Amino acid sequence: MKISLRLLGCAVGFAALALTGASAQSPASVSIQLVSTFDYPGTGNQTQPQKISDRSDVVGIFLDSSGTSRGFVMFRSGTFSNPIVDPADTTNSTQGRGINNSRIVCGDYLDADLVDFHGYFFTHGFYQNLDIFGATSTFNLGINNARDYCGSVIPTGGIQEAFLSIGGTVTEFAVTDATATLAYQLNTTNQSCGYYVDADGVTTHGFWRDSDGTINAPIDPVGSTGTILFGNNDGNQMVGRYSDAAGATHGILFVPPDRFVVYDFPGSTFTSLNGINRRGEIVGRYTDSATGIDHGILAQVVRGSAGVTLSLAPPSAPAQAVPQRAVVTAPAY
């Protein structure tokens, strides 16, 4: 399938910021520029991109008018793959979550019992299912170019944790007092990011985990009532979204240790930035306020006029813990 991208302010000559090293630009010196919008072909489809590879291939999810969920790839040429449907999916719930430079796609689907989830890998027409040992549910959310991957698991009778699989070794971890922890992406140095649900069982916060295992949390911009980090690149710049007290949702670029750049699609009250590659290309989506339809966006981190920036919010007092129990927190998208 072929798409004609709607180019919105894409200047070939603009100074794109290559975010490939530890020496990232200060957020005060960068902004996020919209490049184009796109939709998976079909009337009424909801288009929900998830990640972008360093080759500019995009993976994501689309929902048709019946609510059926399918994965997809939009190749750098602008053409789309056929729908990605795990052969074991009997609930119409396959989701595309991650992609690397070898075009290996990872994702998950809901089991026929309508409770448990299973992960999968897909490449060159072949599927391989993934269930982490000892888990009743496995969410396969991100993959890097070394074919290491990450996600979230629910151990039998336990609390939902994040996991990293690096060199074939699986490490599970959780943010202290979290009721669920989910890792969404890891880069070539095995730094990962994601979000967790607070002890109140409702509020979300971003986190990132360094390659030595140090967890940095909470990661929230000032004014956030809920933050999610979805993806990081090899320079460990991260993208995600946060909600404010007025109910609007804003896309964010987080540059450690403590600064955010905010991006809002014009006219929309919901913007999410979900993936970023080493060239600072960003993929995400916005919701059309008039129709309620989600549309994909491609954007670029650029030098030049400073974007809207926010600082890191100080940690709040710990919420009163809810009883710890096994609960499935389906990943955000």
C-alpha cells in the first residue's frame, strides 16, 4: 500500500539535530518541528504509531471502525505493510510496539481468555511468540538493534514488573512501591525508559533505567498529573506525553537530567510522542478534536528558536499504598 504524506512545514534545508551522543543540546536551544501527518489506509482507521527505527521505518497500531486492532509498518518510502496479525490472535488485538534497523517488529496480543497477553516477534513473514518464563502475561514493547528487547510481565500471583532481555539474560525490575512498571524501549547502551503506576494505583510517572541498573524516577514535568515515557534513542533523549490539570495531553521530549521540550499539534488537546531515533526523528499521534480520530505525525528535533520548555517536577509525597495484588495494566499507546 502507498500513502501520500501530508507535508506540513518540512524544510529540507533546516538544521536537523542529530541526537547520537551523550552531548545533547540544551532543551533551551531546540524545538520540535512538524514534518508530516499520515494515516493507515482505510476509512475511519485510528492510526497510533509507536516507534521509529534509525532507518526511518515506523511501527504502530491501527484500529478499524469495528475496534479491531492490528499492527503495521510504514516503511521509509511511505508505503505500508499489510496488517500484522499474530496467527494465535483470536481476539482481534494484535499490536505493533517496536522495530529495529533489521525490521524485526515486536508486539503483543490478548489471549482468548481475555485476561492474559502474549508477546511476539515478526520478521520477513514469520512470527515467533514470546512468553517470559514464570509470567502469566508478557508485553513485548521495545527492541534495539542488537536484538535485545524489553517490556512488562505479570509473574504468577505477583505485581506487574518491567523486564529487559540483554544477550539472552532476562532481568525483571520494578520502581519502589509501584503497582505496575513497564519498560518501553532500550538503546544500544541498554539504557531503558518507560512508566510506572504509583502506589495509589492510578497516577503514572516516567522513569529511565541506566545501563548500570540505576533507576531514575519519578520523571514528571512541572504541572503534570500523569506522565508516560515511550521511547529513547542512543543519546538517551526520551519522548512521551503528560496530562495537565485542565485535561489536555501534551507531547514531550525529555533531555536528562531535568529539562523537557513540549510539543502540541495545532488545534488538538491530545498529542503523544512515542518514538525517537538517533537522527532526532520523532513519531507519534494527535487526536482530531472534531472527529475523535487519531492521526500519525512525523516530527523532527531542530536547532533554532527555542521550544516551550518545562523543568523536572520535584518528587511529591508518596501516595498511600493500595493493597498489593496481581492486576493487569495494559500498556499505554
